[in-house]
Amino acid sequence: MAGLMNALNAFPGVGMTSERTRGRMIERLREQGICNEPVLMAMAAVPRHIFIEEAMAHRAYEDTALPLILGQTISQPYIVARMIELLLDGREKLGKTLEIGAGCGYQTAVLAQLTREVFGVERLAPLLARARENLKQLKLARIRLKHADGMGGLPEAAPFDSIIVAAAGASVPQSLLDQLASGGRLVMPVGGGEQVLCMIEKTPQGYVETRSDAVRFVPLLPGVG
């Protein structure tokens, strides 16, 4: 994390994007029940305000989703922290990680603090270009991004110890389950009108599913754009 902290010297923020404001975000996450210290440290390390439109920067550390280009959103900090906490619970590292729906790159940057290998897939080319620009500013070198249909995962890089999906589907695509390593975990919002976070762990006896928080995500769509 030292490399990122050096990069952050160029993005200290002021006013509503200051380090103090980021600190209040972390305290709020604690109050909301996020208790995994590595996750909190990773959230604190990444300057969320550089990943959103400049006009919205003053709202960067509010606990809310914010609009991006092409009708997409950056997830609220609590949901990012909660999904990663579920993946990490009881484990020291995320291991080799696949992110479906890299979006603007914010969650990708948080994931990169907790593992040495992050593979991000984004179906919308303009959004992926934005993510590349954002991550380049932070000099994060352990991330590989690809323009592809996220429903297919990334079979050429499988298996993965962790898979995180930032879009909701009626069910978890079998293609993603097939790319989980033994002992690996997948977290994804599942449902139509009402969505919940679904965590699936691959065990020697089969897949074990656990459902938790009610959430609201954009839909997981096929194809690329």
C-alpha cells in the first residue's frame, strides 16, 4: 500500500474531498457495521473524488451511489466495503481476483490494496477508458483491464480465488461459478425487483450460498458497447 500512499500525495483533496472528510467516511463505515480493518484501510487509501465527475466531487465521500457516464453509477462506499468484507471474511487475502463491472475503476483500486492480482472486466468501452485514466493517476500496476462481456467472465485467466460482480442478475451465471478456484468465493447482487447480496463459496462438497444485505444495482447485461 506504500506505493499508493505516495501517489496520494498528489491528490490530498480540499474541503469536502479532504483527508479529514475521508476519515469521516471510514468512521461512518464502522458505525454501519464494517469491522474488517484491512477493508477499512483500503477504503481510506483510495481517493474516491478522482473517480467521479468534477462537478460531483464535493459529494464523493457521502454514503451514496453517484452517476457516471452512460447511465452507470459508482457504488456507495458501504456497499463496496460490504461486498469486499464478505469476500475477505476469515481470509488474509483476496487472492487472484476477478471484478465484473469495473466501471470507473474505484472498486478496482480498493481491491488492488488487498491482493496482488486484479482482473477487471467492463462491457462499456468509454467507461473502461475512464477507468484506465483514473487508475493510471494512482500508478497502480497490478491491475489488468479488459473490454469484454462480463457474463462470460475471463476464462483465459481463471481460476479465481475471489469474484466480485457490480451488477445484478436474476441468478449467478454458471460461467462465473465455473471460474472459481476450490475454496474461492463469489459475491454478486441477485434478484429482479428486490435484490440481495449473494455470496457463493466453492467447497469440496459443492457450492454453498449465503444471502445478506438488500441492495440496488444496475442490471447485469450481455454484450459490449
